[in-house]
Amino acid sequence: MTPHEADARHRQGLLAAQAGRFEEAMELIGQAIAAYPTVPAWWANYGLVMESLGDVAGAANAYAGALNLDPALDHAMDGLLAMAEAVRRAGDSARAEAFFRRAIALNPRTLAAVANLGVLLRAQARREEAVALYRRAGLLDPGSWIHPYNLGNALTELNRFTEADQAYLAALAREPGRVEVRANRATRVLAMQGRAEEALAEIEAVLQTHPDVESLNSSRLYLMQFVPSLTMETVAQAHGMWGSRYRHAPVPAVAAPAPKIRIGYVSPDFRAHPVGFFLEPVLANHDRSAFEIVCYANTANPDWKTERLMPLADGWVWTPGMDDDALAARIQADGIHILVDLAGHTFGNRLPVFARRPAPVQVTWAGYVGSTGLPAMDYLISDSRQSPAGADGWATEAIVRMPDGYVPWAPPEDAPAVSPLPLAARGYATFGSFNALPKLNERVVALWAEVLKAVPDSRLLLRTPGFEDPGTAARVTGLFERAGVDPARVDLLRGAPHRAFLAGYAGVDVALDPFPYSGGLTTLEALWMGVPVVTLGGDRFCSLHSVTHLASAGLSGLVASGPEDYVAKAAGLVADSAGLAQLRAGLRDRMAASPTLDGARFTRALEAAFGIMWQRFQEEQGRVSFTLNFQ
């Protein structure tokens, strides 16, 4: 075949492809390539034909063949990247990575390949590799805000908050008005460094120009819970004002239970998260003769806990790819009678779906700290300590007060044994808190400093993800120094795998609870590890988690009436080392016998509450607060 004949064969192939005769086109162009295999454009067109036939691997190889001959052939590179995206969307991450890496090897300055590979690897939690690629993308495209923004996101997931802040600020220097950059800096850096007031101020500033961005509104309401200077009235009013923007949606028609009531649980946190730990005993104990359970999982990062939860549901629907209308339609089509929100205003929530009223009865429970403010949310599941008399005015929902606590809990099966009291071996007391950094504020530091001053030679151990970041650690150390405490008395330890994290309680005599956002799961874990928790309580839902958990364990005496009593209770516990050792040794048995660990008891109460809700709906009685009591 002469060069002229081969070119004619290639052109005949193109005409066949334009007419939709792709098999013929592949044959003709293939003949041309076989005769003269060094023409880049022919390889690229061969790739287009194979792509049209659905042969992704063949197309990728053809595009790569073109690029081997001419690395600057843009449409061949575009084709190879398109194939990488196609297999990524199909869920084949390994092949997508191979295609992206091949593109980079063929032309190392291909920005889209570098940046998109970074996105792919970050989605696989390969964050260190993603960081390197985002930095490389930033060098290839120094004027763009996107690459430092992506870099900041990856660094926050590595708890490298100081570097992340620098990356976000670099993105804002390139484009100051980027809402997502300002929002992520507020929630992923400032809040995570214990700077909740600064984070809230930043979110509120962004809302001035973007008032209708739902994620910003939810971030604002959630961050308000951490700020001690805000009153409960202010917090409640803010939630109510947010919810008032939603019109009342009509109640959907749904077939009556025959005989089962269909319960839908909606959450992004069906994973190793407090919600996952609280929900598992309920899913495991639901009466399947009376209830059918469907979980709508907006979980972007499933894990071992997800695998435990999935078999416990009758139906499981992945929802990250569904918009609000589609998810609402799916829930309604599934005939859900009672829809339960497990997120509130936390990240990944689907409150706009609840606003569309896809189920006749809608409930919020366990995933948020009080009222959602949403008119379409009928009930808030709580208890008499989380929502004492008079708290109904702070919620737009009717409050259901459970007979014991507002959540059950199953302790981790691999938790280490309770250790001996460290005070007995060391001769000095060690206070501790393993709560997340957003709960730390200047008032908490000031009170904990008073505890240390009241107990000579005592130390404070703080352990949480984030202290591996030098800037964050230095900031917290500075807070204690300004509160009059020698920084040498404060130990800051980073997070750890869960069992090792729990083992850290072997070095703590008494746990100190933060405020206004107290420990929930953290308090339960401390008690399980034999460490009593002193709490201040307060007037808002998030302030009372430890109050209800301590009451369930018969330890209400550890709830302080005020700051001075808080110091006195903490100091009094370590002053009686024999009594503290005895309390420590018996705490796990005390917890095991408490209602909190009786998942079956809690689930029977929850099902009774669901039954009352459904009966009131059927009888058109409207929602009303009620209290359940077990004899």
C-alpha cells in the first residue's frame, strides 16, 4: 500500500464513521495504520472509532499510541482523559488511575491529568499522594484558585491545619470571592483549631452576599452551638428563622401499614461516627414483625461500621448521587410512613428533602443537638434531662422524651481492659479530655486552668486529632499559658486508631467535660474505660449530653452546679485516691447495667414512640410533645 492509498483508506474510514458504520471504519483505519503506523492523527481517529464502539480500553490504547508519536496532539490527550473519566464514573478507580498516570507519563505538563488524578486519589483517602499532585497542578497553573483550594481540602483531612489555612488563603488571594474557599476555611480550619467564634463570623460574613446557600446556613446554625457567648434564645431563634423560609409542603398519601410501619433512616453517617454507634443497637433490635427498615445512606466514605449496619436494614439506598427532588420522590415511592433524620445541620444532611415532606411523619434524632427549625419536622426525640421542663419553647418540633436517655450505645468489642488508677502509681493527678477541638474555647481553658491550680502538681492530658499540627498545638498551649498555667503541665497528644485512642485513658484519672458543647460518645467511652467525667451542664441540648449519660450510670453527683462546684468536684475526686480507684474499678460494670447499654429496652421505647406518632397522624390529632415511661 502506497502512502497515498493508505491516506485514502483512512479517509474512507472517517466517512464510514460519520455515517455510523463504526465496524467498517475501524477496519479501514486499521488497515491504514498497519501499513504506516507512525501517523499520530490516524491513531487518534482510530481511538475515536473505538470509543464510539464502547471499547474504552482499546480507545485509551489508541489515544496513547497517538501521543507516543506526538505528545502535543491535544485531541488525543483529550480522548485519553475522557476515557479515564468514563471508567472513573463507572467505578473502576484502578483503571482510571492507570489512564491518568499514562497521560502524565506521555506529557508531564498535562494539567487536567495531574489535577484529576489528585481528585481520584483523595477520594480513595490517599491524601499524601493527592497533596503532591495538587502542589504540582498549582505549579502548572499558578493563577488558578482551584489547586490551592483542593490542596487545602486534602491537608485538612490530614489534620495539617496550618498548612491548609495557608493553601486556602492562597486560593483567596487569587479569587477573593470564592464562597466554597471561605466556607471550608471556616469549617475545616478555624473551627477545627478551636476558633469557633472566628469560624462563625466568617460564615456569617459570606452569608451576607450568599444568603440562600443551604450548606452555609447549616454551617452557621451548627457553629452557633459551640459559642459560649450566645444564649439559647439566640440559637433557637436562628434555627426558627432559617426554617421559616420553607413553605408547608402537603402531606403525601401513603398506604396504611399492612401490617408493618415502614421506617426510613436518613444520614450521611452510617459509619464509625457517633450516629453509627448509636444506631446499631436500634437496627439490631427492631421488631421485624411490626417494622420494616430502610436506610437512605448519604455516606461518602463507608467503612467497617457501614458493613455492620447494612445487613441490619431491610433495605439500603445509596443517595450521594441523588438530588433532593429525586431522593424525596424515591422515599415517597417506597411508601415510608415515618422518616427519621440523623444529621440535622451537620455536614452531608438532607434537610431540604425533609422540607419537601416525602413522608407523613418526620422525626429528627441522634445526629444533631436539638431542634432543626424545620416546620416539616414533626418530632425531636430527646429525654427529660436533654430537654427538661420548659425546653419545648426552644424547638419547632414536638419533643418526645424517652424513658431513660435519648440514645443507646453498644461499647466497642475490642476496648482494652480498665487500667489501674494512674494516680496511685504516679503520685500526682492527671485530668484529661479526649473531646474534639471545636469544643475547646477560652472559657473552657480558663475553667480547666482553675482545676489545675486547685490541685498542686496535677497535669492535663488533651488527646484529639489536630495536635499533630504544630500551629494548632502552639495555639492551644498559648491559651493555657495566658490562663496562668505552665505549658509544661499540659500534654497534647494526637489522635490514634480507635483501640489505641481508648487505651489512652490508662493515663487519665478524671475526665473534664467541655462546654457549652459537652461530650457525647466521648463521655460514654471515658466511663467505659473507668474514668469519671465532671460536667458543667447548661441550658442547651448540646450542653446536656454528659448530664444524661451520667444520670443513666447513677453518677449525677458529677454534674456541677456552676464553675466553682466544677473545680471542687474535680479536685475532690483526686483527693480521695482510694475512693477514685474503687469507682474506676466498678465503672464498667455500672455502665453495663445502665439503661444506655440496653439496646433492646431503648428500641422498644422508640418503637412505642413511633406507634404513638403514627396513631396521632391517622387520627388527625396533630403533633404534640409526650413522655414515655417504663415501669
